[in-house]
Amino acid sequence: MGSASSAYRVIYLDVDGRIQKVVFSRFCSPYDIKELFCTALGLPRNTTLSLLDSTGHHLFLPDKEELFQNVLTQVAEQFSRAFKINELKTEVTNRLAMLEKRVELEGMKVVEIEKCRSDIKKLREEMASRNNRLVTCHFLDDNKKLTPRRDVPSYPKYHLSQETVEALRQPTFDVWQWEPNEDQLQPYITMLSCLEHMYHDLDLVKDFNMNPITLKRWLLCIHDNYRMNPFHNFRHCFCVTQMMYSMICLCSLQETFTQVDILILMTAAVCHDLDHPGYNNMYQINARTELAVRYNDISPLENHHCAVAFQIFSQPDCNIFSTFDPEAFKQIRQGIITLILATDMARHGEILDSFKHKVDSFDFTDEEHVTCLKMVLIKCCDISNEVRPMEVAEPWADCLLEEYFMQSDREKAEGLPVAPFMDREKVTKPTAQIGFIKFVLIPMFETVMKLFPQIEDVMVQPLRESRDRYEELKQIDDAMNEVRGICVCTCVQKKKSENLTMGKKK
């Protein structure tokens, strides 16, 4: 038995030294697979591979190796998505625990108890059968191995146009302009290049002597550790960071903040939702998930995002803070943790009230004041979609509702409490958005506007217009519902009248 790279943690050899079995990690890259091919064939690891058809012609010529690597990339990503074994086992275990608890505590009727016992038996059999199928081929869900699936050489250089560079500084930036087409990776390569540009443009790379290759590799690793959720995904991470970059430029924050503060703001925005599972804190707590137990029901998701972020920084190849001395790194670490924890909406009122008490006599030399402002800034960026133009903002509202409905459907299936604003049977897009814009977004942005009046036209006014638009949509919905109600009543009365007439004739 021998060890290998992140693609194949364990290799089993027979007596002749031939590979008999490989245990894969979910983070295998095309380079890892190529290396495995070379090992299996007894070739040097740096051998250039070509594929031949039955006539001996090249399918992938040496000068087309990038295309070959793209195919292997897609294979590796399909493996990663197809074999979420540990997540499946955790979900089944949680369902088992829930059913057993119901049988134990609720004193159900005999028929219901027998049905639960039957369900439990089926679940156990399902787990056993899956375990049996996994005896010969294991795909490890290795959360500790947080190196990127691709290395920097396979991260194509993307040249940003001057138009894109200028648009990046504006809150109106349209992230949907990059949609997957024949090249599924291109939108993400473009977003990674934009993030890289922001760090260079703010002079963070130069001022802190960052290794540009380490910055690229770190961003790749960040991308690989966001999940494919409808809302909380890498595109959301990009939007939050781009809005932070926009606010730094618009409010001239580099004139009042230190460069360390700017670094903390940008990096916290990049990392703020790492490995988000798509189910919020209330679900984690009510379902008593592993995260909720680990963090004692205190901001379990936000604590997890912080932990994943610093697991990534612990990899030397991804540590953009390697040039900082231990004391400076400690300060940066604490700053990033503080900001990510501030994105828990359960703390919204507490944080905004604290800022309101400071804003009228704000002191940029007071560390407590500056920290509070940074917490409010990342909160603004995290929930800033409605600041953007309608055609950019509305798809995000649809994505969020889709994620909410997925959660509420699961909560109903598991017998957990369901929040009304997440219930597909109770909420509409206008009703969801009106309350959020009126009572959360506008008050927070108007408070920030006291300190930075320049955001009124480009941020606060679009929020007011969005509120007005959704209120108009709600009025239309209400009118249509009223018409439907009248039609239903008319039909019912007509039916009753017909029944009464038929009765008299009889």
C-alpha cells in the first residue's frame, strides 16, 4: 500500500507491483488523473499523453493537450458531484434519528408506530446496501484536503476589457453577462480574473508583497469550496465582493481606512459563505445537525464559513498572508472572523443599533467605531442585490426563493418548523421583497448614507424604486386574487342555485 497525491489517497498494489485498486478523493484534478495514467503505464510523470483511435490516429494531439485536460476536468467534476457519500450517510442518519425520536417520545398510535418501524428498517437496509456497493470503490469526502482541484497552469489568463474594468467599480455591474455556454468553466474563470484584478487594483498585492501565483491558487480553492446551491454559490460570493469593491471606490474608503482594513473587508467578502449547504441556521438548529452541535447553536453556518476559510489559508500554497508576521496575521484573522460572523441575520438589529449610536459622532481614529462600520459594510454587501438594476436583481430573488422552497419542503418532510417567508404555499415574490426592502435594506443603507452621502443616488434611490415596483406588483396580485375570489363565489352560488332548482323540479 502506498500514498499518492490528492487525487488518490491510497493505492493497492499486487505482488508484481501493479495497481489493483485506487481510492479517490473528491478533489482529484485532471493533472492528478494524468499522473495516475502515467503511473499505471510505468511512464515518467511528466510524459505528454495522447489518445489514439482504432486506426492509430491521434484523438488528442500533444499540441491539443489543453482540450484533453478540459475533458479530464469535466470527468473529475462529475465524480465529485455524483458521489457525495458522506453527505448522503449524514442525511439518512438524521432521518433515522428523527423517526426513532418520534416513536420514543410522541406516543403515537400502534399503526403509526409500525409504519415508523417499517420506515426505519427500510432506511437501515438502504444504508447497508449502499455500504456494500462502496466496498470496492471509495470516493473520499475529505473536508480536510482543501487544495484546489486545478492548479494555476490550467487557469487560463483572461484579459479584462477596459469596459469591464470600469464597470466593476459600479453597483450596477451585471454578473449575469457571463452565463455558461459551450464552455462551462468560462464564467468562473472570468469571475476569478475579476477578483484577481480587484486585489491588484486596490494595491493589496503590491503593498503586502503577495505572491501573484498564490493569489490565483487561493481564488481557485475558494471557487472549489462553494457549493452549487441556487443562491449561496460562487456567483453570490463574487457579487458580494464586487459590491464591497464598489463601495470602497465610491466612498473613497482607502482615504480613511488602513490598507489592512481594506484587505480584511475584501477577504471577508470572498470567504463569507464558504461551503454553505443551502439550508440556513434555523434548519441546522432545529434538525440538530453536526454543525449546530459543533457550534452550540451559535451562528453555526457563519462559524463554519470561518473555519473553512482558515483551513484554506493553512495550506502554504493558498496562504496569501504568508508575508505577515504572527501578530499581524492574528489581527487580520480576528478581523475576518468578526466580519463573517456579522453576516448572521439573527444579529442584524444588534449590529445596526450599535452603528446608529455611533454614526452621528463617528470617529475614524476609534477602532471600535471602524470595526462597527466594517461589520455594517459587509452586511450591506451581503444583501445588496436589490441595489442593482431590476434585470440584475430579480433573478437573484428567484434564486433565493428557490433555495427557501427547497428548505421548507425538506422541513415539512422532516416534521420541522417552517418559516412563513420560506413556505411556497404562503409567500409570493412581491410580499417577500417588500418587507425585506422596507424594514431591512432601506433603514440600513440610509444609516450608512449619513456617513457617505454619495451612496444616495446609486444605492439608496434604487432601493426605493425597487420597493415601489414590488408594491405595484403586489397591488396587481391582490386585484387578481380578488377577481378570482369573486369568480369562485359566483360559481358556488350558481351551483347552489342550480341544485335548488333541480330539487324543486324533483
